[in-house]
Amino acid sequence: MEQADRPTGAGGRLAGDPIRLSEGLDAAVAALRAGDLVILPTETVYGLAADAGRAEAVARIFEAKGRPRFNPLIAHVADTGAAEAIAVFDDAARALAAAFWPGPLTIVAPVRPGDRVCDLARAGLDSVAVRVPGHPVARALLQAFGGPVVAPSANRSGRPSPTTFADAMEETGSSAAAALDGGPCDVGVESTVVSVLDGRVTLLRPGAVTRDQIEALVGPLAESDHGHRSPGRLTLHYAPDAPVRIDAETAGEGEILLGFGPGSGDPRWNLSPSGDPREAAAKLFRLLREADREHPVGIAVAPVPMAGLGEAINDRLRRAAGFVG
Ligand code: AMP
Ligand code: MG
């Protein structure tokens, strides 16, 4: 790649130049506001960051990582007040936040209605994962940006998480419009993830904050039941109530057809009239939910080509259609 079109450390400067963090932050904030991606250091690993409120920007993350699935992402915020603006915390969640934030603990809690985190970032769920990172560069960016930022690890899918600026740049730097160099990551493994839902605290992913540290604060943890799909229990993906039928050309009696591409069904229900997988990814969970709310006999979905984000879209649809557990 030419030096000139390579994203540079601290936004706009080539490696080796003196870096003033304020300039880098301005470039990174501008990139987030424009719906572009930013390489972001955190104390756990380097993240590939986007405005959590912009589904098309979030779709770009999945595209850049080459992720074959839409996992729910962590919304990073500047402080506990900003976290409670997007998530509903009970006493246990507040105690965890007070003890471990800023730091490598992610709390999954019910999403506050009308919050700024888009459906795609939450994989359509009613819960949202939030974290206040401790890294000074991450905190400075979140303060300057003033809204939630999703930032999964900056590696390409299936590769190890980057813990240095150089590794992050090598993995997904070419997809980012700005990049912040925060030095090597202190923690080096992903954050601990706990859910605090229906009065129960559950460990979803072990990490730097240990089970013992959490249990000392909130008592014994509930057994993780993720993967199960019984109603009211924690699920990692939104599943519509209506049966989903994939690779459908037309709607059957009482079905809603989610179209793809020009002239595919009712434009209101088209995932992307122009046939753009990024737009389809951005609208997927919202349209599934909206269709479900109409209580149709079923939701039929037009074929979506496998190229690019098509693989992740098809994975999600196959799960919704019950072909994968
Ligand atoms: P990453 O951003 O790749 O470090 O990973 C995010 C982690 O948080 C994954 O393990 C997700 O499954 C988990 N996660 C994010 N949002 C939710 C949610 N709403 N419910 C359950 N788990 C979540
Ligand atoms: Mg990762």
C-alpha cells in the first residue's frame, strides 16, 4: 500500500512524526462523526471503533473484520452516567460499575428505550453491553466524541486480537480512516463480560476481572444459560416469533416478504433496494423486529448473495429460520 493512503498514527501523521494527541483525537472524532472507522487502543486489546448509533458504520466493522456472524458488540462510554443513559442498571450493576470502572469489565443490562445504540450493534437484542474503558486514549476519545462507540477487537475474523498499534494496523488499519496509537495494551485479553438481567448476575465471558472478584461483591453467580432459546432467558441473538422462510421469491398468504435488490417486494420491507449488503446488514434486525410486530403468518426473505456481508446476513437468517441452533 502507498504511504499516502495508509491511515497513520494519531490521525494524519506518518509513523515517526511527533504526535500530538489532540490532533489525533480531532481526526478520530471527525472520522466517527462521518460514519468511518477508527483504530482505538484500550487496556484490553486494540479495537476497531465506530459510532454505535450508526448502523451503516457498524456494518462496516463486520465487513472490515470479515466476520461471518453478527455478534452483539460492546458500547464503550466515557463514564457510568453515560452507561446508564443507554442501559438500565439495578443495584448489582451499579455496584459492579463502581468497583471495576473504568476497567476491563463489560456489563450486559436491559437497553434503555430510545437509546443511541443501533439494532445491528445489539444483534437485535433488548439488552446492551456497556463498558467504561480505563485506557487514557480511549477515555479521551469517548469524552471528545460524546456518545457510545462500539469497538470489537481490531483483528480480522479468526485471527488473534491485536495488542500493539502495529498489529492492529496490520489487521484492519486499511479499513480505518483514523488510528490512535496508545502503546501496547496492559491487559492483553478481552474484558470480562457479565450480564445483570432479571436480578441475576451471570458470567458470560471470563476475562481480566475474575469470578472471585465479582462474587465477593454481588454473591454467587448464576449459571450461564447462553445458547438456550427459551422465552425470557438470555439469548445471544434476537429470534423473531414469526417463522422465517429464506430464499423466498414471493410472499405466501399472510407472510411479509423482506426483499433484497430492485423490485423485490414492497419497498417498505426491502433490506436494500439497490442490492447493497452493507445497507441490508444495517437494516436487518430492525426490519425483522418491525415485521414480527405485525404478527404475520411468517416472514419470507428474498435470497441475499453470499458476497461480503452477505455471509453474515445469511448466517443470521439461517439461524432465524431454525437451520442452525
Ligand atoms: P467483543 O466486542 O468482540 O470483545 O465481544 C463482545 C462480547 O460481549 C461477546 O462475547 C458478546 O457475545 C457479548 N455481548 C455483547 N452484547 C451482548 C448482549 N446484549 N447479550 C449478551 N452478550 C453480549
Ligand atoms: Mg475479538
